[in-house]
Amino acid sequence: MKRSANRSKPAVERRGKRRQTFLPQAIGTTGGVILATAAFWFFKQQADRVVDGHADQFDLAVMHVVHQVDNEPMHALMEGATQLGTHLAIGTAAGLTALAMLRKGRREDAWTVIVSTGGAMIINTALKNVFQRQRPQELARRIRLPKSHSFPSGHSLLSAATYPIVTHHLVQNESAAVQGFAHAAAMTTILAVGFSRVYFGVHFPSDVLGGFALGFGWLGLTALSHTIARRPRAAHRRHSPDDDNDNNA
């Protein structure tokens, strides 16, 4: 019985370590390449459609359907959702997550969170100035129209780039069921943030789709960079048995 228990212990420990893997590292090199490539390709398609004007008909059709819904409960729900995509909410979530990681000695992971969110903010500002798409002023409702340009949607971009990492950090030591539920809730939140921008008429649907693509693409690129940067250190640890392998799990 003792020998059987000893054999089962490493398997349990390995499962525990897998649950504690930082999300960008869990996505890994291959996953990062696939995610970034697919997402950036989709963004280019959206950008081309916006520049050529081919997205206009699609945008107006979708907004017409969405704007059929207009009631107080929906407005309250969308108001809460859109606040979750603001710079303040995203910056706070990323900052608190990074601080928590620093307290656990996970400095590399903390910097990755900061780079992921900070980089997304810079990309959003830069591309808005590049495309300079006007917002749907005549369709805006129940909310003040932002002064910045429309494409891509910053709320959508920042949510997609940040909330998956934050969510994973909060539940990485929980069971697979809890992690699955949490990530499903995070994805629902991301979609709700994007939908709220169309609901309020401050973004075209193509702005939101472009923001999602950029956010997930940047997340994939962040995962790729993080994994590559950690390889030399991981290799060194394999040759140094005295190192604490759990410190940066």
C-alpha cells in the first residue's frame, strides 16, 4: 500500500503544477503562434473592410437589430458591462494581479501582465490615430460619445488582452471545473463589454470585432514572448536540482 501511495503522489503533484502554470506559459509557443497569427489575420480582414467601406452595410444592419432593444433593465446591465472595459477597470485589475504576483515572488509573470495590458493600451491609441474612423454619432444613445476615434474598440481590445490572464490567476489553484466556469464567465464578460459598445451606439460592430481580434492577437504574442523568455531559465533549473521549482509555478 505504501509503495502504491508513493507512485500516485508524483502524478498528483504534476497535476497541481499544471494548474498553477501561468496562462501565457500554458498557451505556450505553438499556441501563441496560432492565436496571434489567426487573430491578426482576422484583424487585417476587418481593417480592410473598414477602409474600403465594405463593412458599412454589415455594421448598420447589426446596429439596427441591436437597437430594437431599449429598456431600463438592459440599459443597467449594459452600463455595468461597458464600465468593465474602461481603462480604469482594466488597469486596476491588471495592477492588482501584478502586485499579487510580485508578493509571491513571480516577478516575470507580473511584468508580463503589465506588458500585456500596457501594450494593449498603446496599440489601441496608435491604431485609432492611424485609421481615424469617425464614431457613429447619429446612432449614439444613452451615453456620452467619446472624443477618440472609433476603430478599433478599445474596450474590446483591452478586455480580450487582460481578463483571461486575470481570471486564470484568480482560479489557477482551483479544480478544473471551477477554472472552466471562471474562464467561461470571463469570456462572457468580454463579449458583453463589446456588445455594450454597439448597444450604446458608440462603436460599429466591426470596431468591436477588430478590437477582439487585436486583444486576443496581443495575448497570443504576449504568451509567445513570455514562453521564449523563460526557456533559458527553465533549462538552467533542470540542471540545478537545488532550485525551488515551485517559486514561479
